[in-house]
Amino acid sequence: MPRIDWDNVEDAQDFRPVDEGRHLAEVAEVEESGTQYGDEMWKVKMLVMEGECQGKYVRDNWVFSEGGMKRIKLICKRLGLNTSG
């Protein structure tokens, strides 16, 4: 871990996460990667398209492991994708 002298780091002036709730967003970027355990992972970056949070990015890591597939299925369902079969 790098050594950081916090006295030389300015405070953030405008960091506000995306408000809880539903937002229209588009997938802006997907980077294929892997976990330290060898599982496939996608680093997903989504851009909020409208509302008060328009222009903000939401980032998430989708891990395609046995344990991670439940979460991937939930995400796909919430995105309106067919998860049957």
C-alpha cells in the first residue's frame, strides 16, 4: 500500500453518489478482467442519462463465479433481461 501524506491532499469539494432509486442509464464501458481466484469478471461503467444525477457514472464489478451468479442474475432481471433457460 502506498504511503500517503494526507496533509498534501485537498478535500473533495463535490462528491455525491448517485441517489438511491431508479435511473435511466446506459452501459458506457465494459472491461473484461479476472479475479485473483481466476474467475471471469467484467468491470462495468454505466452513465446516468437523465434526472438530477445525469452525467454521473456508476461502476460495478460483475464476477462470474459460482457464488457471484446469483447477483448477476438479479442484475440482469432488474435490467429487464430474460433470465429463463
